Amino acid sequence: MSIYAAMSRDELLQEYQSVKARFDAGKAKNLKLNMARGKPAKAQLDLATELLTTVSTKEDCIVDGVDARNYGELCGLKCAREYWAEILDCKSENIFIGGTASLNIMFDVISRAYTHGLLHSERPWCKEEKVKFLCPSPGYDRHFRITEFFGAELITVPMNDEGPDMDVVESLVKDPQVKGIWCVPKYSNPSGIIYSDATVRRFANLKPAAPDFVIMWDNAYCIHEFEGEYIPFPDIISLCEEAGKPDMVIEFASTSKVTFAGGGFSAMASSAANIAYFVKLFGVQTISHDKINQLRHVRYLKDKAHTIEHMKKHAAIMAPKFRAVSEALECQIRPCGFAQWNNPKGGYFVSLNTMPGTAKRALALCKEAGVEMTPAGATYPYGLDPQDSNIRIAPSLPPVEELQEAMDIFCTCLKLAALEKLLEV
Ligand SMILES: Cc1ncc(COP(=O)(O)O)c(C=O)c1O
């Protein structure tokens, strides 16, 4: 095999015939493999089984003089707030504990911004002539969909190795219609990069024209190393405070990829003033969240050190899967020279850029051969990748052997789509 760009038409045709034969053989296996979403594998969910019995008697339900079975403590149990404060390296008064998933609080924040405004809004966003929201891309489709759902205009911001391109961000926030930005600062979904310290500082020192500009800092993968030791990360809350913009950032996290996906417990971290503001708004929709679940989690996960130990068990399951992805790409795609990808040390995804104009076709071929992937384009606002190049690989769910089969087909489809384009067949 050699670099496609350097091959003659005859060589490309020969390669096409051999790749097509491999595709047909893969298709004949009638596989049904799924790499579409970043779901933890069953073995990972099994790791936290003991959590289910950490609160099993009526005595277990009492903590710090509070009965976790009753209404109250809208911000969350004291021990739950302390738990997240330690993980996110901020103060417990900066923490609001949500329900079983963080996306829900993110949706609620944007929803309240539209109906009531944020702390420094001059009017609810629904009364603004136009709201624009910055979407570093490739990024997380569900983030983009929340702001699209409420009618914001989504603006793509390119990502580089240090995070979103801050020159672009600093320039765009001069527009008062730009009201916020989505960020996944550690092991970004899907690029896997960790924002550099310089990027984090530039975020804290942003000078947006909109008084209610909000940084939606989704730290979903804050403790999710699968290779190497835990990497500490700067606390954006205190950095924004130091920069004189304490209310500009809202951070989110959950235990969806620590205990049970969608059945963990979530947290929002922000300035005390923002927390007080949201308590007023959220207090209309609920009296309190599930504190028994909070207690189960804190009893099981204990503290940051213990949680990081627990994450090593996840790492032992995840690392071989990411290795399988990397090995397949290195062996089958690297020599062809038409794609680039990352090799992250944490998070849930590998982001791959294939030959422009071929991502959709490659994934359609995958589907035909029984391999389901995140749709091409999903990592860009409105599901439209202008280059038709980016593909998010989510290796967590299938067992390693299935993943190897799926990667074999995926690589074949990448090549077939690239060859079709080069040969215009
Ligand atoms: C960046 C990011 N944020 C949030 C979520 C969902 O988190 P939760 O289950 O807490 O809503 C995911 C899930 O894949 C994610 O990748």
C-alpha cells in the first residue's frame, strides 16, 4: 500500500478492486456493530454495582442531620456539594447539585436564559432580535442542538491543539448578539484535546460585549484519564473571579461516565451570585432533587482520591479499546496518507478527519456493512460539516473483538470512499 495521492490511475483502480472485494466480504458477514454513541460498556456499569446498596436502611438515609428521603436542600446535600467541590477544585458554595444527568441542567440554563434571562441580562433572550452562540467544532452535537432548539444562530469556531481558536473567539465576542460559547475543556468531545492553560486564561479574561455572555464549561471528562495519571486542571470559576467576571462561567459535570450513564448525579458550579439566581428559578420547577441518589454516590465514591482510583478500573476497560482503534488506523489508514486523527489519553472519543468530501459516503458504506457510527457532520452546528471530513469514533461500547471487526470495516469504508472520489466512480 502507498500514499493514494501518489498513485497512478491504474494503481488506484487495482487498489479499488482489492478494497471493494474486502468490503463485499465484510458485508457478507451480516454484522451488527454499534460505535455510534459514547456509551459505557456493560463491564463499566458493573463496576459500580455496590453503589446500589450503600443506602439500604432507614438509618442510612440520615446525613448531617438531614433525612435524604424528604423534601429540601434544593442545592443538594452538604456532602454532595463538598464532593463535587473537591473534584472540580472549587468551593462548595459554588456548587448546585442537579438530577441524574448534567445535560438536563445545561438545557435548563439555556431555557431560563430565553424565558427569564441570565443574572446580567437586560431582557430575556427570547426578546432579543437575534442570539448567536459559539460552537467550537468539531464539538458535541447535543450542546449544539440545545441552542439550536431555542432558535440561536450557531457559529462555528475552529478548534486547534490548545482548544477553540481564541483569536476567533475574542473577535466574535465583540458582537453583542453573541451570548455564549459551548466548551468541553478536558478531553474535548470529540477531539480529545485538553485546553491549554493559556486558553483557559484567555477564556477567563474574555471581554464580551454582551453583559450576559455565558461560557458553558462542560467538564464532562474531568477525571476520565484512561492512560497515565490524573491530570489536574485549572479552576475556571476562580480564574473568572480574579479577572473580575465571576458570573461569566457556568461549569457542569456528572458521574454518567463514573457510575451509571444517565443515572449518576450531576453538578453545576458557578459564582455564589449565579447559584443564588438559579436556585430562585429552579425552585419553581422542583422542590428538591433525588438526595438518596446523591447519598448513594457520595457513600460509594467517597472523595476525589477514591474516585480517581475507581476511574483506573474504567481505564483498564477503555485503554485496550482505544488501542484497538489506534492500531487499526495506524496499520490500515496511515500508509494511505489521506486521513489524520488524534490519540487521546482520556475521554470517550477519537476524532478523525478523512479525505474532504468523503465522510458521509464512508459512513453510508459502514451502515451498508452493518457498522453504525455517529452520523457524519454531527460534530458541526446543524449537522453540517463544510468539509464533509470529520468522523467521531466512539469505541467504548463494543467488546474489543467486535471493535476490531468494526474498525476493519470502518477502515475499508474510509478507503473505498476515498478511492471512489479519486477515481470518480
Ligand atoms: C461533553 C459531554 N457532556 C455531557 C454528556 C452527557 O452527560 P450527562 O449524562 O451528565 O447528561 C456527554 C455524553 O456523552 C458528553 O460527551
